[in-house]
Amino acid sequence: MSLKKKLVISIIIASVLFSSYYLLKNLFIKENAKHVSENEFKPSFLNDKLATIYLSASIDYQREGSYTIYINKKGELTTSEGDAIELGSIAQGEQMLLKENPSEINILGKKNAQFKFKNKVHTGYGQANGYLKNKEIFYTLNNQGFGEKDYKSLIRWGNTQNFHEQILNGYFVGTGNDEDKIYVINQDMDTDRSTFHELNLEDKPTLRNSGHIKLINEDWEVYSNIIIKDNLAYFILYHTPEDSKDVSFKVAVFDLEKKKLNGAYLLGNYKSEDQLIPPNEKHFYIKDDILYHLTANSKIYTFNTKTMKPEGSYSLEQEEGLNVKFVYLNSDHIYLLNQKKTGEYEISSYSYQKKTGEYEISSYSYQKGKRLNSLKIKGLDKILDKNHVSEYDFLMLEQNRNDILKIFNR
């Protein structure tokens, strides 16, 4: 057989295998979850949903796209496909959700809208999208990489009536809001100098300089969102030395009026053989003047925001054989997206890899971490087995709080 014929046959075989893989993958997804398109834009679509998860491919596997997963009271899935945004996220407003594609914004719920944009995004900042309740404005913040002179980020903001976008100079290591304004911690890529800013959305969005944060350097890094309470901004700093299993973390407090760092208070430390940092950026919450922080080893560390002193720690009442993939904290409970560990392996089209374990949502009390209840998620493990995607966001739908508490308050 000639070399040319061998080459042609090889190409045909490769094409058949590749096509078969994507056909089987899509058929599999349809068997394990309801697929939505126009139904997603019905005002009643979110009424029976308890939670949503955002899965996306990384930049290396953009062809795999993204999946927004909606979970109902029975743990059944409804999926919506999109294009990939690594470290992308979802935002929830008043009975509405915002989800983002590289050049598109979709708002779902009691009102819905769709907007197209000139710029295309490929990487988020990790749970950086949000909602300004007092202004009824959604916003997204994305990492656009190096420009000709400066590092670039992209902000999109608006509501169901109108949406805008604008490029900003800056690389954001922390983001948050007080329901009225957006705040970011910007890190200069050349000097590593970090500054705290208010992001003004009026007219042309600009970063208002609010003060230098000297503690953020090669030793201590921001690894959290920003929470605003009583004109103080709280965020978590982590110290993970190279070639070491030692982990230390502090609560940093920035005064918005005085535009200066009040201090950084040691919250705790531990040794870890596995994951050193928490599973996601939104891993702390302030409830009744007590700050609760979930670490990678499933312990809750507490901090009194009145005395500015730590108040001890406790382990969550976690069943054996579970990995924490995400945490969501609100005024009711601590919610974990857990994955069961499995020693099984399977052959994929790419490699021989470990099989994904089943998923569940579990609730825990703020009082010593008592496990309350759980809901098995049907089929999420199958979707993750068949796609090169990762979990980048997870949230409980606050609009359906009563239904959530009926299940998770037991």
C-alpha cells in the first residue's frame, strides 16, 4: 500500500473516531440530563430549581465548551451548553440569574434578556461576577491578559434593559461589593504592589485609588472574595511556602473611610498533604459579627469582627470518602458540593483516568458544623467523566429559599 493511501486511511479512521466520540458524548448527556434551549428563557424556569453549577473547559480544551447545570428538588439535572470561560461564574439577582458566554450575556428568571458584545473573554477571575442590589445592576469581571502596555481586564455591567462593556487597566486578585459599589484589589504585574480600589460605574468606569496594601507580596497572597461590613472590607490572605506543606492564613481588614489597612490578623495554620488552599474564592461569610472561614481540610475557623480576635475552629461533620469541591455560605447554613471518592478507572478518548465519583449537596450548621441533610445529584459525575470540564461556580438559589430549607434544614 502506498504512503499516500495509508495517510488517507489514517485520516478517515481518525475522523470517524473523533466524530463517534462527540456523537456518543452528546447522546450520553441527553440520556442523563434534560437539555434546555428556549425553555431556559421562560420566566418560570427557575421556580423549581434549588441550585446551579457552572462547568467549563480550560483554555487548552476550549472545544469542550461549558455547561450550566440546574438542580431541582429531586436532584435531577437540566443542562444548558455554552462556550468555555475558564474560571467563569454565575451571578444571582432578584429572582434572576446572569450567565456569561465569551461574547454574550444572558439574564434568566422573572425577566430575561440577551446581549451581544464586541470583545470576547476567555478567562474569569473566579466567582467575580455579581449583583448590586441597591442599583439593580449585574456585573462581570474578566481577565483579558497583557495589552501593549498594561494588563487588561474587562467589565460588563447592566440589567435587562441595557448592558455595557469596557476594558480596564489592571489585574484583580480580589473582588466584591457592598450591594451599591464594586471593590477590587489590583496588583501591579511589574512591581507586585497591591492597591485597594472602588470601581466607579458612573459614566466611564474608573478605578478610584483607595490605598496601598503592603502585606500582599510574594509571602502573603489574597485568596478570597471581598466582604464589606460597617465600612470595613474583609478578605483572606494565605501563605503557602514553596516545597512546604505548612499553610497559614490571616483575616485582612481595610478601612474604606480612612483608605488604609487596619491590620491582618492570624486566623490559623495547619499542615496539608493534599490541597493547600480552599476549593473556591467565596469561602468565608460574616454572620452576627462572627466571620466563618472554610479551609481546604474542611475545618471552620471563626473570627470576631468586634474584638478583631480569632474564636477557635471546628471540623465539619463530614462523612468519610468525600471530597469538597465547592462551598456556598449564606445566613442559613454552610452548603458543600461534595464528591464521593472512587478508586475506579476508565479509558477515555484521551487517557486512562480515574472515574468521577457521584456528587451531592450537603448542608451543615454554623453551630459546630453539624451535618444536617444531603441531596444526591443524579448524573453530574457522568457529565464530568465524558468532558474535559471543571467546576468553577456553585450557588444555592436564594429566590427558592423556603424550598431549600425544607430539604436541607432537617
